[in-house]
Amino acid sequence: MTIEKRRLGRTDLMVTSCCLGTMTWGQQNTEAEGHAQMDYAMDRGVNFWDTAEMYSVPPSAETQGSTERIIGTWFQKTGRRQDVILATKIAGLSKQIWTRDADVEWTRHTKEQVDEAVFKSLKRLQTDYIDLYQLHWPDRPVGLFGNKMDARAYGYPYEPFEDVLGHLEAHVKAGRIRHIGVSNETPFGVMRFLAESEARGLPRMASIQNAYNLVNRQFEDGGLEEVCVREEVSLLAYSPLGQGYLTGKYRNGALPKGSRKELFNRLQRYESPQGLRAIESYLQLADETGLDPSQIAIKFCDTRAFMGSTIIGATSMEQLKICIDAFDLEWTDELEDAVNARHAEQPSPCP
């Protein structure tokens, strides 16, 4: 199998349609396991990896930056930095202030914090450049990770879009960052960044990394699809397996030992009655077709016209192989119709 390569936004970067997610390394996975996953992904032709300054997840002061450090030691060991298109992220508005050495009240996208985050990521990654530097979530309050925003937060001040682009531009000009992107962003945010880029000649957002899967198609339903298709901003889909629910491993109340739910109990986004019903309908589709439910879920993402790359993550080599093999699955009209019929019955129950 040869994994397809696609242009990232309007850049010259050609990234594989499969992106290696890394957020479990340093907590659920050891350094050796992370190295083994990188070796295997390279052998399978995957050239695009995604991480973040706050990883591993769940975030904590004790594990922050551990994933970047594991990638950095692999680069140092193998000397294969030039073979990888590497993406990382800076935290947005939050109280995770342990990511900063400076005495701050919030993590923000100010010049000082962008500078600190970029240099610290470069050091951990043992590289002198980052191919894609992403804003992990906005500097302003927005609804995140299935939660609604309190309307009173609209009055909260935030770093102007043009200023954030200017802070990033300094690192682009210095060669530390090649391209930039957003994550967990809204149509308003994407368009404002693009407008400021065009008006002021500032770096342009190449990508958006948002949740997208069979039970969360808000990217289509909420307006981002048209924005990104017409403006050539690539979607990097995270959580294609609904944090494991679309694999079937939690089916009928199962709780596998060592799973994210058993360890951290952070999957409430997928546990509403309507969400569980919708998930079960996709698992039944896998039963009916004899296909692996994980591979149906991943290939669904891969076949969307607006998809840049689908981010996969695994805690075992067996899971990683299944995920990468999914890109070789034939997506038929019958599968497309079956998926869309289920979506029509219960549209995006896990936003």
C-alpha cells in the first residue's frame, strides 16, 4: 500500500493522508514504545506527525512536554528529522500556566508567550524548525470539546488576530516555523485570520485541526467545510475513532483495562444516550458488512473531499497497524449511503 500525499493548504508541503498522532506518549506509552511507533509509521510511508507542547494527555505539570521530548530523542537517535513533516501546537487561553516559566495568569497568544513556547518546543524536539505550528485552541473564549461557551465571555479581551499573526511571522521569517495553522477553531476565527493575512501580507493559516468523526460532523454542519474548501485550508481531523468508542471496545458497557476511559474517565462527550445509540448503529454496520469498525470510521474521514490528513493514535502496535491499514479499505457507494442514512437519523450527537 502507498499512502496518498496531499498538499497542505496553499503551501508546498505534501503530507500523507494518514498523520501519526502522539498524545499518549509519555503517559500511556513509554519512550521505547513511542520510538517503535515512529519506526513503524516511517516503514509504512507515513511522513506527517502531530504533537503539542501540552502533551501527553490528560495534561499535567508532571507530563507536559513529554511527547515532544520523546520525538526529539528519536530524531537524535535516527538522524531522520528531514524525513518527517512535523506539526506541534501552542496552548490557547487556559489556566495550564505550568507550561510557562514566566509568571502569568493565563496561557495566551501574546508575543512573549509565543516566543517562549516556540523556543521550548524546538529544544524538546531537538530540531531547529517546525513544519507546521498550530494554535491549539483560540486566545479568546469559545465552546471547546463539546462544551458550550457562556455568552458572558464575549466581553473577555483577547489578542487581536493581526497581532497573533505578527508574533508568528517573526518566527517564520527567522526560519523556526515554516507554516502555521489553527485548531479547535470556528468559521469566524478562520476567516478573521485569513482576512488579516491578506490585508497585511502576514503568514496564512494552512490548516485547521478539529474533531471530526462519524458521530461529530459539525465541521460540515457548522460552516467550516465551505470556508476550508473555498479558502484552501486543509482539515486535519482528530478523534476519528471518537476516543475509542467507534472501535467497539466500550460496547455494551465494556471497560477494557488500560483504556483511556478506565484510566482517566474523560470521554463524556460520547456518552449521551443519543451518542451511544448512534455509535451502536455504526458498530452494527460493521457487523453487517464484516468490516473492522475502526477501519470504517477512519476511511470515512479519509474519503471526505475537504480532508487534508486524518490523525490516528494508538497505544499498541496492533492498534497502529489496524489504523494504518484502514487507508487501504475500499470505500463503496453502499458504505457511503449507509453512513449518511445513519447520520440523517441522528446528526452529530457528539459535537
